[in-house]
Amino acid sequence: MLQEFSNILRKNLGSECMLEIDVGAMEQILAAAWKSEDRKPVPTWLEQVFARSLDELKLKCFQ
């Protein structure tokens, strides 16, 4: 899962960017992944929410 975060971060903002994820937030993400039988909700969330948020951040910060 951490690799998935890293891949999306690198794809959207570049390899020079780093992201620190709050422990509580990571616990919630891991809990959601653990509860899911098919493991699809977390990758879907990463692509639809996390990646979109990074795109918005890129627009705000790199204009």
C-alpha cells in the first residue's frame, strides 16, 4: 500500500516530492483495507481521491 502511495505521488508531483502521512490517517486507510475482502476500495480511493487531490495541489502550488 505504501508503494501505491509512492507511485501515485511520484506520478503526480514528481520524484523530488515527499509526503508525510499522519499516523491516524494511515490507521484509517489500513483499517479500511483490512475490512475489505477484495482490496479494491483502497486502490480505487487512491486513484479517485488521493491522486485528484495531488492534481489540485499541483495546480495551486506550481502555477
